[in-house]
Amino acid sequence: MLLKTFGWSFAVTALGLVAAAFYGGWTAFGIVAILAVLEISLSFDNAVVNAGILKKMNAFWQKIFLTVGVLIAVFGMRLVFPVVIVAISAKMGPIEAVDLALNNKDRYQQLVTDAHPAIAAFGGMFLLMIFLDFIFEDRDIQWLRWIERPLAKLGKVDMLSVCIALIVLLITSFTFATHAHQHGGAHVDKAQTVLIAGIAGLITYMVVGGLSGYFEDKLEEEEEREHEEEEEAARTGKRKPAIVLAGQAAFFMFLYLEVLDASFSFDGVIGAFAITNDIVLMALGLGIGAMYVRSLTVYLVRQGTLDDYVYLEHGAHYAIGALAVILMVTIQHEINEVVTGLVGVVLIAASFLSSVRRNRALAAAGEGSDEKAEVSSGV
């Protein structure tokens, strides 16, 4: 199971490290290995969230996520995206931007760093909306009840997530963005840029997430219509397969996954410049890391890990909220990538341990005492 799921990741790792050694010797080999570890540590929470979405999709779209999705993640976000950012920010053609990336690495790094406020605002708002919509939803299973219960009640107010996100964006635009960090340690006023990019991130979330939610609702209606048929199948001993997302529903959910992955990759791409400004090494290292994130997502789905450890998804979404805040803060202040990675790891580890305690409590209480065990095992 492990080899089947992570086989391609192992193969890409070997090829990537060999290519790095041929490209720049042992130094390049080490840089690529470090970048791969950096990407995995920063994106572990991404894998958990992706798994929660991917398990709703049919086998075909899961394969699309692993093939086309990998190409988008590796070549699109880790190679093409930085070049596009440079081309837009410097108002130059894509060919000129590629030439700059290959032959004038210092200038290339400077342009990407200067574009960071817009990148952070777009990704930060997208991730913040994911966190807010999750935390304001009334759920049967709650991890941090003292936070989640009152917030679930507040979530009944229409458009509350959007209002809070816009307030955060306005505060960011008139605080951090007025002294945005630029290459060389300079600070400039990027309030307008941050405001526009943040609104674009919010719109992107609402469009892609709204379409995905619309088709998910249609799927739920279909499940309700077939409920009687499922009961009949259960009585006769013929279990009906669970309905999974397909067609338009799966397509828009796939788009949602790709935009989500793009938002998560912002910090990895920007953080990679702290290690190297060589676009080839960045693409190799971050690409290897992206492959492991994809494989880990599939592993979580196939093993049913999210069903067994029910608080993992909560921990991942808290990590998303933390990352959104960190992205906003980095518009003005530099934050070490180690801190960014550790925040996500700590939150997910805490949610995993809480899940383990819950499972032990349920096992000790025995069948018929699930509700009591649930209350005693929460945080």
C-alpha cells in the first residue's frame, strides 16, 4: 500500500536529486533536498484538507488530481507561477522573464520579493475564507468546543465570513501594507496593491467555492432521493456504493482543490528564495515536495485516516487560519519559514493526539456510550 501510493514520489525524488547533482554538483543536491523537506513541512496541513475534499470525488477525478493536478502543482505553481509574477510586476514579456530567471537570478529574486505583498494578500484572503467558513459552521463533532460552539452560533449570521475577511483586509491595507517589506530591506506603501489583490482572492474563493458548493448541494439532493433505495438495498444485504462527486460537481471541486493548493504554495515559493534564487533548483526541490503532498493526500483518503482521527481536519483548518494571518503579517515583517511550518505541524499534531484520546475513550466506554465518551474526550 505504501509503495503503491508513494511510488511515484520516490521515483521523482530519485530523478530530481540526480538531475540536481548533474546540474550543480553536491551543493545543488543538498539545496534540492532541503527545499523538498521545506515544502512538505509547510504543506502537510494542505494534504489533510485536500484529503477531506478528495474523498468525495470518484476514482476518475482522483486520478485527474494525481496526474493533471500534479502537472499544475509542480510546473504551474513551482515553475511558471514565479515567472508570471515577475512578468506582470516588471511589465515584461514571458520570454524575457524566463531569460531573467535563468541569467539574472538576483534581479529575478528582487522582482518576486517586491511582488510578495500582492501574492500574500491574494493567498491570505483565500485561506482566511476557508478557515472562517469552516469555523462558523455548526458541526456534530467539535474539537475546541469553548471556541467552536459560540462561533457556530455566530455563523448563523449571513455573510459574516465575508464581512470579517473584508475587515481584516482593510486593517491590513492600512497597517502592514503602508510599510510593505521590499527587496533590500526597504519599505514602501502597497496599500492599494494589497487591497486589490485581497479582493481578487476573496472573489476567487466565492466563485470557485460557490460553484463547488452548488454542485455538492445538488449531490445531496440526489442522495436524499435515493435514500429509500439504499434502505431497501441494506435490508436485502446488497450494500449500495456511496455516491461520490462526478461530472460538473467533481470538475469544480477539482478547480477548488487547485486554487487551494496554489494558495498554500505561496509561502513555499517565497520561502524558497531564502535558500536559493536558482529557478531550476527551486522547481526541482518544491516539485519533489509537491509530489509527496499529493501522495500523502491519497494515502489519507485510502486509509480512511480522517474518519478514524476526526479532529485532524479541525487542526488543518486552524493551521490554514494561522497561515492566512502569517501571510498578511509578512507583507511588512519577515517571518522565518521554520516558524510557518512549525505552526501547522503543532496544530495538526495536537488534533491528532486529541483524536487518539477520543478513540480510546470511545473504546473504553463501549458501544452505546458514544455520546458520553465524545463529551469526555473533547478539548
